[in-house]
Amino acid sequence: MFEEAYRAMNDPLHPSAEVVERTLRRVRRRPAWHRAAAAAAALALCAATPLAARAEPVYQLLYAVSPAAAQFFQPVQKTCEDNGIRMEVVSVQTEGDTAQAYIALTDLTGSRVDETTDLYDSYSMHVPFDSTSYCELEAFDPAAGTALFRVSEQTMNGQPVPGGKMTFSLNCFLSGKETTEDLTLDIPLTEYAQEMPTTDGYQCRGGGYSLPEGEALLENAPMLKPGTAISIPVNGFSITAIGYVEGLLHIQVKIAELPTTDGHCSLRLEDAEGNMVSSLYSAAFTGGEVREDYYEFVFDLSPEKLNRYSICGDFYTSGQYTEGRWRVTFPLERP
């Protein structure tokens, strides 16, 4: 029984298959960092507090999540405070081509840190080599208002991580995430069976496809001309255009304040029996004198079949965006 409990506590040290899959989708290539740090006066107050009393609760949280990490990772326990948020580098470990660090965020004045906190790709491990990285929320302590993250950095060339110093920085984070899934929109699709005008005033910044033929279509994706809101299914999301372009059905979603909410969604078509039609592809567009962001979902469905289907969607957004300048430099010792 003890063996099973110990194994369960230590498994977080090794990414699960689900974590690996999400990592491959979100992995980022980081160029070697050569710029000098900003002037100290411009940075938030940062202090080294090894074994300080105020750091102990965070280390206890790490021990609860992974006793092995608490015992065998190199303790750092250096902190940086800005905008009422304390960031702490709790511990770090290097093994071969990978460096891992446990990072804790604590709100000292409110409840901006919660169980949905996301570092929003604003973090950086400043290292003198090309690398990829990923970040996972490991635990949240509601009593302390502390979220614990595990950040991994891997060399691109497979060479061992060199010793020396490493700097971890963070510029913002998201929290208060809201999820609405399997929502059926009350929009009569038969009213949008005609060809609709497009616009070239927006830049396509990427997209995705679920069917092979969607890949080629995405390369030259047209965008419907946005109009007034047809429907507002969820706060922050509005359907602004529906219609056909070259025989394919387009459904356009406008996302409010995307840079500070990380709003995103997925649409599909479903009939009364639950049969689903997935989009050929989806494309993201940005433009306008004042930034506007749109997703457009494209379906291969003839106008004659519109009366059988409804629009269904999943919507995700964050209600809290917190900025700051958190930065900690710490030694990186090789085992």
C-alpha cells in the first residue's frame, strides 16, 4: 500500500501521455538569449530568501505534490514581488538535455491566482542555448492562494544543459478561466444559404484543419466581411457573419479582447440525432484600425442540408489578466 501511495506521489515527475500530447502542440522554440538584463531600477523588488520562513509553505506544497522533487531537486527559494504577486523559484534540477524548475505564484493582496492560472506563454527561461519549453500547473493551494508550476527547458541539439546561471522571468498571467461546452446556438442556418462577400482587410495568422483537404484550403483562406452580431452565445464571443464562399459554408466568430483573455472556441454542426459535421478547417484573422480578432470555421455542407443542422460550440476565456515584471536569477548546478 505504501509503495502504491509513494508511486502515485512521484508520478508527476514524469509527464503523462496527455501532458506529452499537449506539450507537442504548445512547444515553443526559444533562440539563444544574448541580451543584457534591464536596469535593476526598472525591475520589481527581487530578493533571495533561501530557507526563509515565508518560503517554507511553498516548499511544503512542493513536497505534497512530489516528495522526490522536494528531496532531490536543488533548492533555490528565491523570490520576486511586483503588483502584489510574489513569484518564487522553489527548486531546480538538470538531467541530461533537460532543466526543470518549480515556480510558485502567490497573490499577496487578493485572489488573482487560482486553480485555472495560466502563465500564457509570457514566461521565459533565459538560457545561452537554443531550446524548447513547456509549462504545467502542478498544484493549487486555495488556503495560501498559491499555484505551483513545473517548467521544463530542453536543448534543441540534445547536448547536456550547461551549468552556470539561469534566469526565469514572467510578464503576465491569466486566471479566472471560464468554460462553456456543448452549447447549441439558436441560429436558423437556412437564412444563410447564399454566397456572401469577403474582405482582404485582415491578416490570417494561422489556423487548423481536421480533414486532409483542409490543409490546402487554409493556405489561401478567404474571410467573410464582418457585420453586426447575429448572436452572442457567450460573453466575449459574437457570431458576425455566416454564408457561403465558393460553395463552402463559413461561420465567423469575433473574439473580444483576445490578447488579455486568450479567448478561443470550436464550432461544429450537429443534427437532431447527434450526428456531427466537423469543419474542413478554421482560420484566425486579425486586423482593423483598432485590433479585432476573428475565427472562421469552414464546412463542406450544401445549402440543401442546412435545415437539418444546428451550430454547436465550445467556448473558453479568462476573466482576469494580471501584468507585472517578475524575474529571478539562480545558479544551475549539474549533478
